[in-house]
Amino acid sequence: MFLASLSALVLGLSAVEAALPYKGVDWSSVIVEERAGVSYKNVNGVAQPLERILADSGVNTVRQRIWVTPSGGVYNLDYNLQLARRAKAAGLGVYLNFHYSDTWADPAHQTIPSGWPSDINNLAWKLYNYTLDVSNAFQNAGVQPTIISIGNEITQGLLWNTGKTNNFYNIARLLHSASAGIKDSNLNPKPKIMIHLDNGWYVEPEICMKRVSKELLCPLLCSELTRSYSRNWDTQNWWYSNVLKQGPLLSSDYDQMGVSFYPFYNEKATLSALRTSLTNMVNTWGKEVLVVETDWPISCPSPRYAFPADSRNIPFTADGQRTWIQNIANVVSQVRNGVGLFYWEPAWIHNANLGSSCANNCMFSNNGQALSSLSVFKNI
């Protein structure tokens, strides 16, 4: 009896320790899917708005990307305000993810929006005012984001070519301007401000050369990229050390550091490497840290890359998704200042591979019904 009680107590403590303040998903494409005829259903097959299904499954915050002037208006300001109102009505917090582009922004793409200036002085001023205007529009709509990310996966910079990593001063200047736009806005209360880098795992020399060639950079940069990408922590340390020593970006300009962490791009993306990276980041800069993008497949017959050794026993099923999310949540919660986890686009069923070589990473079936894995958010 004593041992049973002790075991229950230990399990209870573990559950408390694993609780994360931010438990979320990226739901940016829900309106796209609804326009395509998708009707979302809970795990019991009852049709409900996606925001209700998410909230009932334990999600407390939704992430949504915003583009400046996208084709067709998808992901623009009006699109995001519509989404944010729905989230707030369902009791969900909003994490607004600025891409600062008219289309995708990621390590390979960071294109300045159409019509924006390219010289650093005018670009920084434009960035400040755009960020200020969007922040005020959210306040006027009655929605105050809990998190705002100033850029998406900006490991190689933002607003190219002005803000590439061959000029860390410009990156620092731009990020300071973006942060100031939020701080000077009417948002009340103010959100946590985040800087988000991608996972930064090892880049094979041949992949590096392809990237260098594609971006028309000097091939000599390849060796530097390979060194800086050798481990996640190396990348974070290289990037933040360089940008913070420039002067314009202050420690007070941001509150959180976000990282992407996917299992299907490199076998070096182990849970122990994630733990080391997040721990070193917190110990070095003292910020809150989050995994803001991750996925796990329910189908992956022909992965392009080997999965990490510590995850190869996880099945490609809904149960596997649950295990993967719980494993990451445990890592994040055990790191001082580890505060959140976000799953990327679990309901984008018409783009089920989510950009990976795995056939399906969604947490909803092809007919829009929630999988059993979605309820994992109640337990993290």
C-alpha cells in the first residue's frame, strides 16, 4: 500500500513538473481548408469548429503566420484578425508569427515584401511602422496576442539581402525596430516578444554547396555554414553572440527564444541534443525557451533522412505522435525557463506531408476527424 501511494505521488509530481504554460498548435491554414470544404470533427466524429476541438483537447494557444501582401490575401492581416477573433472566442491565446514577407520565410527564403525599401535606414523605419500598425490593429480588434515572433526561422537573417548574416549589424537593427513597434503599440497587455531560429542540425557539405549556389553566395561560405550548423547549440551560440554584440539589439528587446525541432531532417536531432541546446541557451541568456515547430508522422514509408537513434522505436501512428510530443514536452519542462511546445499545422490535411518526405504528419484524418493523439495536450 505504501509503495503504491508513493508511486502515485511520484507520478503526480511528474505530471505537475511537465505542465507547460504554452501548449499549442499552428492553425494558420484552417480557413484555407474550410474554403476547400473541410468539416472538422472531434475524436468522436461530431462536427465542430476547429478552435473548439483544439481547446477541448488541451490546447491553450494557437500560432498563426502573417504575411504582408500575399497573393489572394491568404495569411494577410485581415485573414489573421478573423482567425484571432475565433481563437479568443474559444478561450485560446494567440501567438502571432511575423514572416515579414509576402510569402514563406524560412532559412532558404526571406524576401523583402513588395514595395518595401532595401536600404537599412528606410527598411528599419518601414519595419517599425508595419509592426506597429499590425499590433494596433489587433488591439483595435479586441485581441491581444500572448506571444509575437519577430521573424520566422531567421537563422540566416531576415529581409534579404539587407538583413543577411553577412551583416549582423543590419539584423540587429531590424530586430530592434520590430521589437520597438510592438512596445510602442497600443497593445495592452503587451505580449512576450520572441526570436525564432530553425533547428540548425548538421548540413552535409553537398547540401551546403547546393544552398550556397542557390542563394548565390560565395562558395567559401560553405565551410562556415557547415561549422556553424554542426550542432543546434553551436548554431544558437554563433547567431545570438554575433547579433547581440552589434549594439542595436538589446536583451530587453525580446523575452523568448524559439526553436524548430523536427525528427525527419537529420538523425542528429536527438532529444538529448535538444535538452543540451535549450539548457545552454537559458544558462547563457536567461530567456524563456520554447519548441515552436515540431511534427511526427502517422505515415512515412520512404523517409529521405534517417530518424534520430533515440526516436526510431516510436511508431508512425497516432500513438507515436502522442509519445513524440510527450517526449519533447518532458525535455522542455525539465529545462529552467522551458515554457512551451507547438505542433506545426496538425489540421492541414490537404498538405499532409507538411513539407517533409513523410506522407502524413497531421493529427486529423483525411475526412477531418481528430486522431486520438490530439488529446495529448491535456497531459503536457
